[in-house]
Amino acid sequence: MPENSPQASRGVYRFAVFTSCCTVLLLMAGGLVTNNLAGDSVPDWPLAYGRLIPPLVGGIRFEYSHRVIAGVVSILTLVLAIWIARVERRPVARRLGWLALGLVIAQAVLGGIRVLEGDPAVSATAHAALAQIFFITLAGLSLYLSPWWQSDLPTASDSGSPRAASIAAWTTVVIFLQVVLGAAFRHGAIGIIPHLIGAGIVTALVVWTGRAVKRRFPGARDLRRGVVWLHSFFGLQVLLGFAAWWAMTSALAAVQPTALFVTLTVAHVLGGALLLASSTLLTLACFRVVRGASRAEGSLAEPAQRAAAGSAERAGG
Amino acid sequence: MRIHSLGFMAAAVLAFGISGCGRKSAEKNVPPPAPTAVVNPATAGTISGNVVLDGPVPSFHPIDMSAEPACVQANPTPVIPPIVVTGEHGALANVVVYVKAGLGEYRYDVPQTPALLDQKGCMYDPRVVAVVEGQPLEIRNSDATVHNIHPMPRINHAWNRSEEPGSPPFRVTFDHPETAIPIMCNVHPWMRAYLFVFDNPYFAVTAKTGTFELKGLPPGTYTIEAWQEHFGIQDQTVTLGPKESKSISFVYRSDRSHWNYRPRSSGGHGVE
């Protein structure tokens, strides 16, 4: 029976955060592949030019680095899933660990399909979308494994309608769709208009989320901090969006991707991922603080009641 | 790890098997009957002419090949992308002139001599190549580095293939008429060529003289189109009587550029 010793919990939490950070590197590597037009520089998969290590020249360097980092992240995710299964007693944590592993395997297969397919606008967009799902799964798992999540949190009640957690959840969903639209535009599946409309909707929802959280939970320091992160990444992402658009239009006549174009567009991709992650974490934090109020009260009372609350959580999955 | 790799491969093969089946069933559509009439050489005529550029030749930044030492070594001096190539008196090269409309249904022999596309000095040579559908296109790698050849057709079957230095050339055919198929090398993203596939032999790619000749055309009224990668397309209507020869000129103005290509599948970077 897995047991949550504080030391093991802290270790697996740190490992989850490390894996999440490596996934950011993986996202960056993927952006470098796309924006250096190197997505098809290695026509075969899973081998590269029929061998394990291809000639590392030109665009192959980007594509092969992406594959190597993806391999490392896959191994890290496998280790994380096994580690969680061994030390975590909460079923949700174990399920999330295996889900992350399943996602990274599916992502590898989708990456292979992207390489082998002739017209990859759809498969490349799907690959980019699944990458974001995998990343927010890891980010959410990290939060769930964190000492913060498992600590006794102060009570917070939400009398507003719709609930702040619901608003945050919808914001996360819309940001995800917006990220997918951006990927679809990047891979030539659609034009820029849907992505611009999406930006407007995201703006409204991000503002609404921030207002709802700040007004309804003025004393909830962690939630307010989450809003600060959300707004910071949102502002950065808007600026990067304009910069990426400018870089793209000014590079229209270039015969090859310029360093400025690659830098700004990859930064925009990363900004989208971080915005999505911050919104995901804020959403989960809202659910944790509001939903966990009764349990937090109980846990403050007696250790025996804490154990009972833990049992109830296990039973609830 | 090995088991995982095998799992990936099996899933990919399965996925592709499914998608391949769908493609094959689509290809089973019955094609229209092939025409049987042939052009009567006794009445055939010729449309010839030239293509010129009016105005200064636009300038382009030299290609940065620093990411690939073999390419730098093959090009001691900076390479200007051959997007607009001119000869004497503004004669414009790499323009494809072809019959866009007006041809009746005729049967033509498919040339068995392959058209050539070489990769030399990390550039495609020629920049623009045209074939008849079914005619082999032979692709060579004369460089000391690896290339991938990646045509991005809208109608024909897309493919992507690597060619290592010293490997023998390979031949491919394209089964459907299609204009301006971009061919790129994703290892060296500045490499670009354009392929045209026609269902008739009435086309020409201009050399530095800017001249073209469409021989053996049956009498009729034709729309003759010229395509240039930077300046776009121009049309002219020509009526050709029996055994008649006509001369036409296409004049591109250098202040009217037309970037007509955006990669559909390799990212939003709108090169060329």
C-alpha cells in the first residue's frame, strides 16, 4: 500500500515540477522546428535517416533535438508515473501520473504521423494541441502533488454566480482553444482571423476571471497571486503576439527564416503555453480552496478527522 | 524502450494503414476515357516569343548558409537567391509559358527522357522545371551534404524523401496536371524550386534569352499564360490558323512584385 511520507511526497512533487520544466523545453524545441521550417527535414520516423543519429546539419539539428528532448521527457514521465504509483496513496494522483504517460506516448505517435504524412496541416496542429494538453496535465499534477495542495488551507466561500472556479475553468478552455487556433494558423490550416477573434474572447475572460477572484476572495492571497501570474502571462502574450505578427509580415520576402522571426514566434508559442498553464493552475487552485473549505475546517480540528477526510477523498476518487 | 519503440511503430503503421485505405478508395474513381485523337502535323502551327522585364532587377539579400559548412564551402561567394534572373536587355529567365486554355482533347506521347533536378551548391538546379504528366523527373544530389526533397503539391500526391551525398539519383512521376508545385529542402530552408506538370507538350521554360516556342499546336484560339515566381502570371489570347506562326511578348514591370507562395505545411513563415 503506497504511503505518503512527507519526504517521498516532496521528492515526487519536485520531480513533477522538473518534468514540467523539461516539457517547456520540449515545447520550445517544437516551436524551433516549426518556425525554422524544419518539420520535414527528417523524412523517416522513428529512426532518422535510417539510423539512430542522423547527420546533424541544417534543419535536422532542430528536428532531431526535438526528438531527443521528447525521448527524455517520455522517460521522465514514465519514472514520474511509477514513482507516484509507489509513493502516492491518492488515486487521483496515480491516475494523473498514468494519464501523463499515456499522453506522452500518444504525442510521440502523433509526432510520427506528422513526420510520415504528406500534408501535415491537421496532424501538426493536433500534435501542437496534444502537447499543450500534456503540459497542463503535468502542471496540474505538480500542483496536486505540491505541499500547498496537501496543506490545511483557509476557508473561502464563493457566493457569486457563476462560481469563480467555473469562470476560471471556462477561461482555461478558451485559452486552450485559442492556442489550438494559433497552432492551426502556424501550420497553415487556417487564416489569422479566428486567432484574432479568439484573442478578444480570451481578453474578456481573463479580465472577468481576475475581477471575480479579486472581488470574491480578497483575503485569499494564493488565489490573488494566481491572478497576478495569469494577467502577467496574458499581457506578455499579447505583446508577443503583436511582435510575432510584425516579425512574420516583415519576413514575408525573406528566403529563409530570420533569427528575429524565429525568436519572436517561438516566444509567442511559449507564452501561450505558460498562459494556459497559469490559467489551469488558477482554476485548480480555485476548486481546491473553495471546494476544500469544509475539509480544511475538519483537518484543523483533529488528526483523526483528517484521516477520515483523506478516506472520503480516496473514496471519491 | 525497445518495446515502446515497437509500440510506436505498430500504432503508426496501423494509423497509416487506415488513412492509406481511405486514399486508395478515393483513387478508385473511374477516370474519364482517354482521348484518342492526335494533332495533325500538317496543320499545326507555332507560337513563339519572349519575356522581358521592364525596369530594374529587384535586389535580394544573400542567403545565409552558415548553418551548413558544406554549403558555405560549396559557395565561396555569397549566393543571391535566383528569384529573378535576367539576361541581356531585360530578358527574363525561369518563366514558364504554357497553354492555359483552348486545347481540344488530344492524345500525346509521354516523353520517356527524364527531366532533371539537381541539388548543387545547396541550391536547386534548375530553379523551375516542367514535365508532362507521367514523364520521369530525375532528382540528383551533387552536394557533399544530405538533402530532403519535399514537393508540396495541392493536387498530386505529396511526398518527402531524403537523398544523401553520393547516393544514386532517383526518379519520380507526377500523375496530374498542376502548376507551380513548390519543392523545398527542410534541411536547408532557402532551397526552393518549382515544378510544373502538364497534360500536353505545349510549354516552355525560358532561359536567359527570355525566348520560348510552343510548336505543333493545332489551329485554334488559345489563352497563353506566363508564370514568374516573383512577378506572378500574365495571360494573352492568341488565335492560330493552320500552319501559322505567331509571335507574342510578355512584359513584366519590376515595380509589380507578386509573392505567390506561402508554405502550407511548414509553418506560418511566409517565405517566397
